[in-house]
Amino acid sequence: MTPENRAAYWSATLRLRVTLLVIGFLVSFGCGILLAEPLNEFHLGGFKLGFWFAQQGAMFAFVLLGILYALRMNRIDEQFDVREE
């Protein structure tokens, strides 16, 4: 792999990681803490939505983010020809 490809690969993986970390932060801290009061006006399964995000929604979001990370990293690996055989 050339130095230019290494830099592009690192940039793509770093951009993906930062994006997913920001989404995770927004879901857990934003929806679970900062926006809990406005979200509590809505209900999901008998529970206030703010409470649901703090207790359950963040876990579901992190699982989905993990799956998304794996799928996207496979595409990035194929793009830069560093995939595992």
C-alpha cells in the first residue's frame, strides 16, 4: 500500500469512527439526558420516551452502530484492497 493510500485509508476510517461516536453521543447523552424532558411528552410501550432512550434506546443504538461500523469497514477495506481473505 502506498503512503497516499495509507493516508486515505486512515482518513476514511477515522471519519467513520468520529461520525459513529458523535451519533452515539447524541443518542445517549442528547436524547437520554439533555432532551429527556421534551421527549417525555411522548410515550413508547407505556414508558416516557426520554426514559426509554436513557434505559433501552441507547443500547439498541449502540448495537446498530456496531453493525454499521462492521459493514462500512468491510466496504472501506475492499475499496483500499486490505480486506481479510
